[in-house]
Amino acid sequence: MLGTRFRPLSLQLPKPLFPIAGVPLVEHHIDQLSQLPGLSEIILIGSYSSDLFTDFIGRCQQTYRISIKYAQEQQPLGTAGGLVAQKDTILGDSPEALFVINGDVCGDLPVDEMVARIACLPNGSCLLLTTEATREQSGNFGNVVIDNSGRVVHYVDKPTTFVSTHISCGVYLMKPSVIMELKVEPACNLWFETDIFPKMASNGKLFALHTTRWWSQTKTAAAVLYANRHYLRLFKKRYAARLCRDRAQIVGDVFIDPSAEVDKSAKIGPNVSIGPNAKIGKGVRIKESIILADAVVHEHACVLHSVIGWRSVVGAWSRVEGIPIAPNPNLPFAKLENKPLFLSDGRLNPSLTILGSDVSIAPETIVLNCVVLPYKELSCSYKNQIIL
């Protein structure tokens, strides 16, 4: 599927290229991997048209000085099947180990620790990055049972009964022989999570590296603000120069693209990202939001817990607000829940307000907890609606 749960944000752009903290989602992975000594190549595999990735790959190759390719699947083959189709390309340079990272994963990934660990494991091994979830949420993920040596003795994907609170992060590091042995039957998909890992666990070839660092998924459009908040926090630790300090009244962690125009009187933050060529007017208040490229927020408007789409316009004195989402702070190890748009009774699930591209909101208008598809003109106020 091409990011259908990510709509309306994926209607204009593939989900892996959606900017979070000013950086395309998949580039966060590229950035972390590029810091590994000996990394030789990165291959992106997906069903999107290769034309959509041409400019992105060209820029990343210049930035990170590493070979990056995009391999387009003509039909979905599963998480392992896509690697089988590219086996010759993947194994062509005789790599010592191979990372496999799901594209919707985000987090502070300990890739250096994984490399050190895989070097100590026997041939034919695969190392999973794991974390801990609550008992109630664990059934939404791949569950692993780990012995005292770090070996995975049991793996079940999304079990219907409780197995373990230890879950797979969708980040794997494997010996090349694992890829060599993969085979796909005609007209069939092949999945690591259901076809490969349970067998490897039974054969004693599956291992785990547990992490307590931040990790999440971006299954839905509502998840991007949670990821934005944490990537900005990582920038503060590692790339402090990327954060804005003085172009407006800045509160907390804020990214503003150099080409954006922001009035000095605007109050921005915490946890805000403003994209290229966006325009923020006098007296504007923005908090916990993403303002995408070429969007305009006119004077004295207020944007809270929202995503403002490409080229969208928020009129003067308007208010665009969503309901903040985050893991339950009262439960240790709680993860962000990727809830559907609708409740079981058909009502809209309270969440962020998301404007697709080219949406226009009239002055002095209130938009609360709404999802607005592209090219809509809102001349009156809305609450708890999906505007088609």
C-alpha cells in the first residue's frame, strides 16, 4: 500500500519523503547509517515510482558521500520478498552484514551497537533491535522471547494472546547468508515477520539487541508531530546548529528553514518545524505543529497541534487546532497508538488537525480537530469533521 493510512499527507508526496523536523523521514535513517565506518551503499526498496526519488537521492548522495539507489517493486513482494528480487544487487559487493529497516520506523537507533554485536555472532545469524511495550500494546507488534544470552527463542508476529512485552522495532542487521538462502515462490509474498524469523528462532539463529532509546512508528498522519518532537530533541543533542534561536520569539526546540519568512513578533514553539518558503505573519502563535513548504499563516493566526499542508493559507485571526496525541505518560514503556480516523460508532477519532495541500482558510475562522483534503476553501468554522 502506498501510504493510504498517511493521507492526506501522502496524496502529494511518498510517506518516506515527508519532512519531519525539516528532514525527509527516510533521510533520518540515512543520516544515522552514514556515520557508520565501512558503510558502502544504501538501497531504498518500495512501490513508489522511481521518478519521485530522483532528486532526493541525488541530493543525499552529495550530502552524505555514499552510494544510494532506489529499487522499484513492480508488485508488493513482502518485507523479505523485496530483498530476494534485489539479491544480486544487494550481495554484489560481498558485504559483511546488511541492515534492513522498515521505512515507517523512526527513532534514535543504536546502529553502531548493532554492528558491534553482529560481528560476534555466527554465520547465518540475524540481529533484531527490540524494545519494550506495555502488555496491552504488545499484540500490535512482533513479539520476541529472549534468553539470558540475547538469543531469541520464540518469535510471533502480532499474537492474539499475550507472549511477551519485548517487541521488534522493525530494524534488522543480518549476515549475507540470510539473504542468500531466501527464496520466493511464484505469485507469493515472503515476510521476515511471519515466514523467516519464527524459523530462525527455532534454529537458534535469531538474536536481539534491546534498546531503551526513543522509538516509534509513523503509520498514520497523526503520528508525525510525535516524531517531530523527538527528532527536534535529538537535534538539540547532536545538531544544535539546526535549531532556530533568534528569528522570532522562540520557545523550546524549533526548526525554521532558512528560506522561510517569519515576522519577529511571531511566537513559535515548542516543537515546531517550518518548511521552505513558508511565510509567518505578525503576531502569529504556533505550537506543536509542522508548517510545510510555501504555506502562509497570516497575522495573529493561531496554529496548535496541527499540520499545515503545502501552499495552504491560514487567514488572519484564524485558529487551527488539534488534540495532542502522545503515549500514556502513566504507563511505563507505553508506545504511541496509531489510531484509525474513525471510532467504532463512526465518529471521528479526536486527533490532530491536518490540512492537505492548497487549502485556504478564511480570516477569523476556527478549525478544530479536522482533516481537510487538498484544494478546499473553508469560509466558515468546522469542528470534528473530515472535509472532502
